[in-house]
Amino acid sequence: MRYVGYVALSIVIIVLLLSAAFGLEWAGIKWYGFFGPKKEAVRREVFKQTRSYNEGKEQELIKYRLDYLRAQSEDEKKAIASTIRHSFADYDENLIDSPELQSFLRKMKYPSDY
């Protein structure tokens, strides 16, 4: 009779452990569902302020500027300007060190001002 009691107790303990594991996993998913997007937004903002990101954007702009200056037709220039506007839409041009590149980017982003 004692043996049956140990088996029943073991089954109850296993069921409780599985229930606790399931409950903790579910709570973790809910926790990440709430805090995950906020954490990723902060990570993105920090990344956008890094030196490597800004230097990469500056190098990208230098390449686009060179392509723009080498463009033969007005259609090519419009296509490059459109690409620049799309690529640098939410980029702060004040983060660029070169005044010449800042001016070029402003000219591309805000063509009606020039």
C-alpha cells in the first residue's frame, strides 16, 4: 500500500513541475511581449548614435555624391536624389562633419529650398 502512495505522490509532483514550467514559460513570453519592443527601440536609438553608424552613413553619402556628380542625364540625377532621400529620410544631417556634405544632403532632401 505504501508503494502506491509513493507512485501517486511522484505523479503529482511531476504534474506540478510540468505545470510550473509551462506557467513560467508562458509568463516569460508575456513579459518579452511587453518589454521586447521597448528594449529593441532603445537598442536601435543607441545604435544610431554610434560612431560607426554615423561614419558609415557619411561614407554612403560620399558615394552617392560622387555618383550624382558623375551622372550624365537629369534622369540619373533624379534617381540618385530619390535614393538619397529614401536612405537618409530620418537621418540628422547635423551629425555629418563636412559642411560640404551637409549642404549636399540638405539639397537632396529639401530640393525646393534650393
